[in-house]
Amino acid sequence: MNLPQRLFPLLVLSGCTTIGTVPPPTDWPTLAITERWLPKNEVEAICGKYAPHLMTVRGCAVIHFGSMTCDVYVSRVSTDSATVSHERAHCAGWDHHGETHLADEWRKWKETAPR
């Protein structure tokens, strides 16, 4: 994997399903989380292009393994505490039910991260 691919943030969408019951990898890092409350149109611009067609986007978590940070983007309107909790759970390594996307990306990043 080349450098731009490693640096490209991992986008995780909310609202499309539930958080799974399989715990995150045991070595999942503790990420510094920043919540960014934005107008709905800005959240849609950041998160919506990665959402399935016609899905309503209320937020997303953008994980940056290089800086060990996670930005949670949520809409100032129509966002409840469940959406924020859902996105923060992604920052803690929890995938959607039936998915291993976050665990897979963490494994790939560790394999290619500078030492």
C-alpha cells in the first residue's frame, strides 16, 4: 500500500445498521476523539459521498491511524445522543453488525505503518 492510501482517512458511516457484538481487536488503539457539530449540508458533504444511494446521513467517524485520532462529524439538527454514541463506538473499534471493516483496516495499517 502506498503512502497516499495509508494516509487516506478511514470513513465509517452511521445509520446504515447497528454496531456489532464482536469486540474490536484487542490491540485497537485509544484514539483522541473530536466531535464536530456542523450544519446538515456540511455533514452530508463530508459523509454523504460514502453513503449508499438515498441514505440519510446524520454523521460519520473519520479515523486517522497515522495521528491516532478520530473525528466524529454530526449534524447540528436531527442528531440524537444515539448517533453520537454510535460514531464514538466506531472510534473505539466497533464495526457494524456482520462487518470487519475497521479490524481489517487496523490490521492493514499496522502491516504498512512506518516503524
